[in-house]
Amino acid sequence: MAEIKDPENTILMELKDGTVVIELLPDVAPGHSERMKELARAGHYDNVCFHRVIAGFMAQTGDVANGNMEKDFNLRSAGTGGSDLPNLKAEFSKLPHDRGTLGAARSANPDSANSQFFINFKDNHFLNGQYTVYGRVIEGMEHVDAIALGEPPANPDRMVSVKVAADVDA
């Protein structure tokens, strides 16, 4: 396991092939980092599908309203919702959308991010300054690379569980 410097700001995302360790960036995007922890701690990300996965671009997930594959799941609705919490204000920074970074998914409105996010498969610098970067994969990117492709995938993969490292017994 990667060295976890700040367990309170580290996410452990369990995928079918293994654990993805994500370092949140609360100094850069405090609202988005806090939201991810809040939803993870409530169990809302568990069993949520990756509904939009584009080769050479990114894998998108996090629709806690419509993406839970264990609860009234309809693949056509996945990606259309968020959480019951208010939308977040954009927290744009100079951090580039490099391979392995987490970006906040949103509508055309910059202040519409809620629960959905994407993980960049490669450097996607054309997104810089348009989507909030609030985390980066520090271990397990090979598991992200193995997520089923599609918009939506015919047989989508899911986040089996998402936890804050500080809450997991070593």
C-alpha cells in the first residue's frame, strides 16, 4: 500500500481488481474534498457504477442518486443525478488535469458540481481551468485503466466501496 501521509484526506476506492488510493487536495479545493469524504463516510459511493468511460480520456462515476447498482438501478439514468446536498462552487486552480487526477463533473454551469467526478486516463490539459481538480491517484491507477469502457458501458464496473483512510483499521 502507498505511504499515506494524511489519512483524513486519503480515499480508499475498492474496484473489482483492487484498491485505488486517492490523495485529496483540501488546500486546493476544500469544498470538493470535504464533499467526497462526507459522501464516502455515509456509504453513498458504494456500488455506484462508472457510467461514462472513454478510452484515452477519463472514467466518470459518482451519481449517488441513480448510479447505485444495488438500489433501483437503471443504467440509462446513471449520470443524470447527484446527491441531496447543495451543489458546490467551482474551485478552479492552476493544477493541471494530468493522468490520475480527479476532476469534479458538472453541467455547463461551473458551480453545478455535486457528487460526480472523473479520473483522467491521460493528461487532459484542455480541461485546465474549467473543471475543479481535487485529488490524485497515488496507487492503483492500473485498476482504473481496467474499468469497462462505454457511454454507458454494456456491463459497467462499480466502486465496490469508498472509504476515508482515517476510518479504516490498519
